[in-house]
Amino acid sequence: MYKSMNLKGFLLILGVMLAVFLILHSALRGTANEKAEEEKLLRVQKTKLEEEFKRLNRELNVVGTDEYIMSSAVKDYSYVKKDAIRFEFTNPEVLYAYSESELQILMDEMND
């Protein structure tokens, strides 16, 4: 009553299943390798970003201090020379009370 499968049919089905398995396994392994490489690149990028974040935080803590303002004025804008006397105007509006000629005389006196 029961019809049994012959050995050739069984081996054929087994071979097809094995081939499908190997193809899928190969595809998944390739995808896994790609993801591993991507993970390595992202870890390197994360490390670089963390270092940049720390550097920017250190810079942010320095910004606004007198030392930073002086170094920025000397290096970036050449407003003053190093070791020069610094004048800070708490109310610069008072300078506008002078005429152009008076202001020029005042500036000349300050530069000498």
C-alpha cells in the first residue's frame, strides 16, 4: 500500500535542499560581513566625533575668559600687541560725544 520513495529521488531532493541552504548561507554571510565592516567604520567615526566633542567642550569652557579674549585679539584680529596695555570701555557711547577731530586726537594720544 505504501509507496516508498526511491533513493535517487531522495538524494535529488536532499541535493536541492543543500544547494538552496548553501546559497542562502553564502548570501547571509556576505551581508553579515558587510554589516561588520560598517560597524567598524561607525565605531571609528564615533571615536573621532567623541574626541571632537571633548575638544569643543574644552574650547567652549575657555571662550569668554580674559585669556581667550586677549589671545583672540592678538592672534585673530591684531587689535593689540602682546604685552600691550589693554583698555576696556565699559560705556563706549561716551566716545561718540567727541567730534571727529577730538576723537582723532584722543586716539593718537592713546596710541603713543
